Amino acid sequence: MSTVTSSDGTQIAYETSGNGPALILVDGALCHREFGPSADLAELLEPHFTVYRYDRRGRGQSGDTQPYSREREVDDLAALVQAAGGSAHLYGISSGGALALDAANRVPGVDKVAIYEPPFVVDPSGNVMPDDFRQRLQHLVDAGERGKAVRAFMRLVGAPAIVAAIMRVTPAWKKLKAVAHTLPYDFAILDGTGRGEPLPADRWSSVSTPTLVMAGGKSDEWMRDGARSVLEVVPHAEYRTLEGQNHMLKAEAVAPALIEHFVAPRREPAAA
């Protein structure tokens, strides 16, 4: 394990594997190096890239300087890009996709971006977040009710109650509770994208990097609509459906798409 110091002094833990251009994997909610999909994916990407897997702040072995802001998470990625030599690709899944777009908008040296199913709700009939959900979630975290916070999150994303009940008697539940305090961080990153309205027109309009946006062919329609809507606000984005996949994405399904996107020569935007 290595660490890099973010601009606010927070130590961010990361590890690298493989050889080639730098590719930073940006996890979604509740995931980190020791829990989540990044390890399996990194193994498939290592022949093509130097893969950076890191613990987002507040998770795993990374620090958690307060107060939290999504700008500080972008600064964490900026520090990792510098550690990678000043240039890197980014791949973000779920809320990590929104974070990757924010980094592409602000961080010099981000070469290309790929994201999978950022949970943007752009249709009022979709999985619209209740107005008070973030406040209720923060209250549970502040009260030390981490298990209840995880259950509230799982209900919001549509997991059946029986799934949460089963998870509570598995070793994974302890790992989920350990990072439950970071759930409000993910919703801060997603702020303005979960109310059944179009995405903010200006949030990512300055992203100049080639961007691949993906969704699963078996995912809910609202999730696919949210992913497709990125093309309306990110100038150089393209969309791809990964057939047979849902939000629980398999590494072997996404790895070929990432390799194709990141290995292809970058095409600079045509002059106006």
C-alpha cells in the first residue's frame, strides 16, 4: 500500500498493479479496496494499464478530514493523478461515475473517462429520492445507527427487505457498517441529480475528455435513462449498452469496453 497527501492534508491510501498508462478506478457507495468490484476488474486490466485502486476518503485506510465536500474528493483524485505522473484515465462506477466527471471537469491531466450507471434520476417516474432522505440519512449516521443507515440506503435503491435481512448475518454486513458514515458523501456528490429533473446543464459542460457512458441492458429503465442523459451535458461523450448486465456489473463484461475506449487513440475536438 502507498499513500498520497491530498490538498487538505488527508492521507489517501492506494495500490497499483500492472503496466501501461495509468488508470484510476473510482468506487461507488460503500466500496473500497478490500470490499467491492475493483480487485477483480483490476486483474483483467493489468496487462494493459497501471491500475490504481484507492480508498475514497473515510473508507478503508484513507483519512477523513472534516468538513466533507465533494470538492475535497476531487482534490483526492488530483493528488492521485499527480502520483501517476500527471496523466491518468478515470473509470467510475455508480456515484464514482459522477465523481469521475467532476474530476475531469477540474483536474488537469485526466486523459479519458469512462463511467457506468451513475444513478442520475432524470424521469419523475424513476427512483426519485425523497426530499428529506439526505437529512434522515445524516441523522442516522450522527446517531451512530450505521446499520439503519445501510438499510435505508438499500431500501432507497430498491433492494428487497429480505436482502438486507440476509446480509445482516453475513461477514459483509460488518464491512458495510464500517463505511456507512460515508453514504452522505455519495449523496453530496449526486446533489441535484436525483429529483426527476434534467441534469444541470453547466456542471460538466467544460469536460473536454473523451467520455464513455455505459449502462446495463438488464438495468431499470430509469437507470439507463440517467446514463444516456449524460450525453446531453458532456460534450464528447458516447453511450454503450452492456447487454445482460445490471448495476451489479461483472468485471469480465466491462473490461473489454474499457480496454477498447482507453487504448484507442485520442481524437482531439475539431476546431470551431
